[in-house]
Amino acid sequence: MPFSMSYDFQLQQPKSASAEMDPSVLWCLGPDFDKQTVLSLLCDNNSMDTAFMQPTTPTWWMSSPSQWNTSSMHEPPIYTPRSVMSELGPQSPTNGAATKRPFSDVTNRTTNGRSFTNNNNHPINKLEFSTPVRSATPDLYSRVPSSSIKRSRITPALASTYETPPPPAPFPSNTTNIDSAERALEIALLLKEHPDCTCVLVTLIQEYQSRFQKPLHVSELYTMKHVIDIQDYGGNRVARLLPAFRVRFDENSIQNHLEQPYCIIHCPKNFIVNPDLDLPFVQISFSSFADNVRQLLTLHNGSMPLASFPQCYTQSFEPLLDHNEGVPLEHYISCIKDIQILTGQGVIKKVQFSNTPGVSFMPTPFDTSNMHVEMCAEVQQRLQQFSREVLDLLKNQGSHCRLPVSKFVSAYHQYFSRQCRVADYGFSKIIDLLLAIPKSIQILGDGNKRIMTITHRCQMKRFTNDIIRILKNKPQRSMSISEIPIEYEMAYKKSFSVADFGMCYLEDLVNEVKDNKELVVEADKDIIKLYRKERTDLEVYATRNFEKDVIDMLRILPDFSIPFQKFIPSYHHHFGYQCKVQTYGFSRLIDLLEELSHVVKINEDKNGEKIVQLTPAMMAHAILLNIEQLVRKSHGPLKLKDLQAQYLQVYRNELNPEDFGVASIEALLLTMTDKLEFHYTEADITLSTKESNPGTIQLAKNVVLTLMLSQCQLSFWQLKQDMLVRFKQDVTLNMCRNELRDYVEVIDQTVRLTPPMFFAYNVVLLLSPCDGRMAYDDFIVEYQRRTGSTHLLYPTDYGFPTMPRLFDAIQLVAQVRGRRNFKIIILNPEFRLGGYTQPSPFTPSMTPF
């Protein structure tokens, strides 16, 4: 069936709607139409038709319209909209007066007294009509929707003077012209791929939405009268590219402006892209897949469409088969470190090399036009909370941590028992809200089959944390790689699936975390273990001091416990200085506390909050320390019957001996015979503290002095001999490890001074030439000068956080007297010996360590 050419392409000045249209054709709309609304609709249509005819429009078909062949083109007919009752059969209008019906009845009634005026003020004869009929115009393409026709009543008094001036035609903007021109080029490109440049209208719309991933309404096609012709053929509406446009059509020029959603190297011209971007779920080795993708991108000059990726991969390598337990192809590609997925023109996703190393996925920017509020701090805080909730939902509810976007709202409501209100986060669409958290969530696919999953970075972080938690419960902090599934099921009470972490095989999953700073992977030995930095002797000694601080802080708290989040503030409040975990050789507080597993344990309450609590053995030790402190602070001996009442008053915790496996308070106190003295009377038992053993203190002074005279360390047998010769005292290894552990330490049969005692050695060297005393401020300056260091004296160099704590640890050798600006450091008499003033040259701090 031949197609008729019914449009004139000659450039004309745009006219008003009333000048081009004869109002007599409005009889087909019915008696209750509003003329102003219809004229406005027609003016909009007229302006859309003339949008491509503006001289400023950058389209090449406007270049020389006079050269087009217009011999076969006739004058276009007057635009006449179809009747809203066109579904009825054709009926002839009645010329006589019709019986009046109610005003709401549109099937058979007349309009009297209504008149129209055109631009020339020529009166139009009164129109009488009853049942509307079909338009006699054969090439009528658009219909005025009934919802856009405003019904109005006209009173008889105003019937003779009713006039509606035509509204001015809106002038189209350059942006609208460019968008319309680009869409016309895309339609022309599609029609050129069909035989005779002709395609069924429904098929054309489907191919357009599939090819360019953009919506297209049928009304937009009717505005392209300068490009296509739409006719009814065989019961279907068919679109054909106009011959004049076909002659001037330059495909090469259009190809430069349009971005194809498929690969033009490996795909035919009529390749149809799935509008939902339904890619296969693959199961292939990640290392080989990554190498193949890099080669494929090199073949495509570093960029290729995602929609045709399976076809390109199959042409160069093995086919990508769809696997039920596989990983989505789009997610698998985004896992490659130097490759990213970007969105090009429209919503066409493209695979290309990443410009920024380490970035594995660049998400599609979300539409900020739907945001109702600015990205303030409160909104960002809500987005962070929402991100954590979505991750929790996907990990516990989604199959392999994946969930269709269409089911997200219902799954969120079911899991959290509350609605997901998009407006609370500043958005109006759920997809924009999900795209606003690209670091946590990745949206796969397009259209109605979008799938949300966890990003590769979050997956690797999650797997790393799970493995670290398992390894921390291992004695050697290591395990075999092949044992990961079994250990995972034992630790988390659920089956282990590699697909839950976005990978296909366990070897690939482990290789992705081998560069992690917290895990060490030895693939040749099939071992994965925690990374542990070798701590220095000074850090080990400082950790022993930290143990005492933890016990001292927790012993006065209820239940000897504290929330993990409040540990650092409470430590600062209790001791007056910050807790710096770097001093002890760790980077996180949790690692430091786990190193003290014999002192504290970390539990979780019913709300999932971490609680730091003393171990049962340390609880008993803490109670003994509390009792010792009560006895020391009491005025005179403390009666046993008053002990429980005073303990409750001071520490706000009841003293129950049953909690420690003893039947009475007396049995509990018998374990403190080295600290307390018991005085039995007829009425009660009184408690008092024991004084320090003078013999032990003198032995410690002699041992420290002997080591100072021998460069701060000696072998045990040499120390034993020197003590016998000099002080007639015997020393054993057990005494050095127990009674003297605050002053010396034993390492491989070698006895040396502890870090604070070595500091005491430097103090002796400085103060000996000054008669054993020096002002505190002068000592700090002289110490820096003698050591040649660029910084002042740091107490952390000797295992203590503050200078008062450091000087308290060397009271055996020197003491600080006075306050503030009048503090003086004084050596004890035992360390002022004349022969001691000529030791070996001064040694910088901590040289033995």
C-alpha cells in the first residue's frame, strides 16, 4: 500500500493558532468544549511543529530546504482533532432543532447563542450539532484527550458577546530544540535499519527504548512530521521515514552524534538490547576472567558497552554460561581493581579502564532534582544509618546478599518492622535513595529487573572481619585456608557460601584479601593468619603497667565492667591523661584489650553492645585491693563486722563471698595474709595492713646498685657472685622473677634493669656530680643536653604515660620533693657512693633495649 506525502517542508513564519485554523472544524468536539483550552492545545502542537524550523536549531536538514523535491508534496490539511466519541459509528448530524437534553448529556443536544470571532473579527455562523461524528479527514493522527477539555456553562446573557482571544504561541527554547533534534536523529537511525525505512509503530517504540535506554511516548512521534509519516496499514499504525529526509540522511554524521548501546565490532546492526539489561550469572575463575576482560578492553580501545559484553567475550574467549549459583556478570566486572563501570549518554552503562587506581566501581549519579532538602549533616547522618540498615538487610535476608529493588520496600518493612520513608532522607524515589549510598550498595541491571547487592569493597571488608574474628579464637592465630568453610559454620552457625561474598571460588576470595594489613596469606603453605607486629621489650613492659591501670579503673565500677565505647573517656577521667594504644604497640584498643585476655574479657549484652569486664580471677584480686584500700584509709584497725557495710558504702557493690567460691568473709580474707594482719579479740576480728618487708627493700637496692655498676646488666651467675662478695647476700632466679620483678627482669639467664630503673641509672649519673640533688626544671634541660636528643624527656620512652608515674616507679633510687616550681630531685644515700661517680660514659636512654 503506497504512503502519501502530506507535509510541506518549506520554511514559513510561525502563525498563531487562530490564523491557521478554521474554527468551524471544532464542531466535532461536542457542544461542551472550552475553546480556549483547545486553542491552547493546538498552539502547543503548532509550536512543537515549528520547533525544528527555527533558524537557530543546529540540524543539517534546515540547511537548504529550497533544494528538496517538493513536487510530490501537497498542501497539508487543516489540523482537525478527532471527536472524543469516535468509538461510535458514523452518524449524520441533524439539521433541525434537536430536543433539549440535560446539560450533562453529550450524546444529543444543541448549543444556542454561542458565537466565535476570528482574528479578522468576521462572525462565524452559529453551529448546531447533536451526536458527534467521525472526522472526514483521512490522515488525522492525534486525538484531544477528554480529560484536557474543560466543561463550562455559558449563560444566555453572555452568549452573544462570548469571545476567546487566541493565546500567544510559546517560543521553544534552544535546549528543547536540541533534545527534539537528537531524538529525531535517533528515530531516523532506527528506521534506516528496517526495510524501506518502515516499521510498525509499536515495534519502533520498543526498539527505541531498548536501543537508547530512554522512554518514548507515541505522542512524541506525532510531533516529528518533518521526519516520519505515520499511517494505518493492515490494522496497525506504521511509521515511515520521509523520502525527502531519507535523501538528505547521512548515517556517518549521525553515528558521530549518537552513542550505540552495543558493540559495533561484534554485534550486527539490528542487534536488540534487552531493556532490563538481563546479563548472565557466571561462574569462572576470577584471575583468568580479569585478564580476559583487560585484553577485551584493549581490543575495544579501553571502553565497551556493558549490554553487549557477553557477545564480545564469547567472540574472543569461551561463552559465558548462565549458572544458578553464579555471580552477576556486572558485579563480577566491577570487582576488577583497574576496571570500572560508568554511565555514558542516557543510561548506557560502559566498561572501561579506571583512571583512579583502586576504584572498582563508579556508580551512576543519582538524580538530585528529586531532593527536597540540602545535603546537610543531619541528612548525611541519616544516610549513613540507612546504609548500615541496608547492609544488615542484605546480609540476613537477601539470597547471596542480593535483593530485587522492587521487593526492597516490603523486605525493609518486614525486617525492621517500620516503613522506609524516602522523604526522611531528602528524596522522592527509592531508586535515588539507593543510588545515594554507592559505597555500600551496587545496583545491577536496569528497568524492572534491577537487583541491589553489596559492593565489592564492603564484601571484602566483611569477609576480612569474619576471618579475623575466627582467627582471634585460635591459639596460634592461624588456620588452613581449606578449613575456612568448617570454621565459619562453627563460629557463625550458618553455612558458608563463597557467592555470599560476590566471588565464585574460595581461592579467589582469599586472594582478594591477601594484601590486607590485618591478614597474612601464605598460599604455598595453605595458611591464613593474623598480622602481628613484633612488639619491643619496652612496649611489652608498658603493657604490664597498663594491666595494673585497667584493674585499678574497673575495680571501683559496678560489676567490674564498663561499656567498650566508654572505656577511653573513663580512662581519661580516672587517671587524668589519655590512653594512647600506640604506646603499647597496637593500633586499636580492641587489639590491646584482647592481648590482656587473662585480665579482661569482652562480652556483648542483649543489645549487641560490647562490654569490658574483669575475668573471675581478676575480680577476686580487685576485691582484695579494695579491701586493702579500705583498711588503709580507716582510722585504726577495721572491724570485720563493719567491712561489708563500708564496702557497700564506698564501692556501691555488695561483697558476696559466695561469688568467689568461699563460704564466708574470713575465708576470703585468708587469701590476703601477705597484705593484711588479723587481730583476734573476744568480740570481733580486726584488720590492719602489713608494712613492707625491710629486708626485701634492701635486697632490691643492693641488686640495682650492683647492676648499675656493671652497665645495667649481668649474667645471673655473675650477679650472684657479686652479691655474695659485696653484700654477703644470696640471690636466686625465683627472687628476681617474683620479689624483684619491679626492678629487674630475667631474659635468657641474663638479669638487667627494667626501663624505669634504667632511667634511674641516668638520674644517678646526672645528680652524682651535683651532690645528689638538682632542681626539677634544671634536670629536664640537663638531661636533654647530655643525651643529645632533639626532644625533651618523654616518659613513654621508659614505659610510663606521665612523669609523676615514672618518678614514682624509681623511688627506690631517687625521690621528688616539693611542689610546682620548687620541686627538687634527691638521690637516696645508698646511691651517692664516691666510687660510683666515675662510671662509664653517659648512655642515651634505653640503649640496652
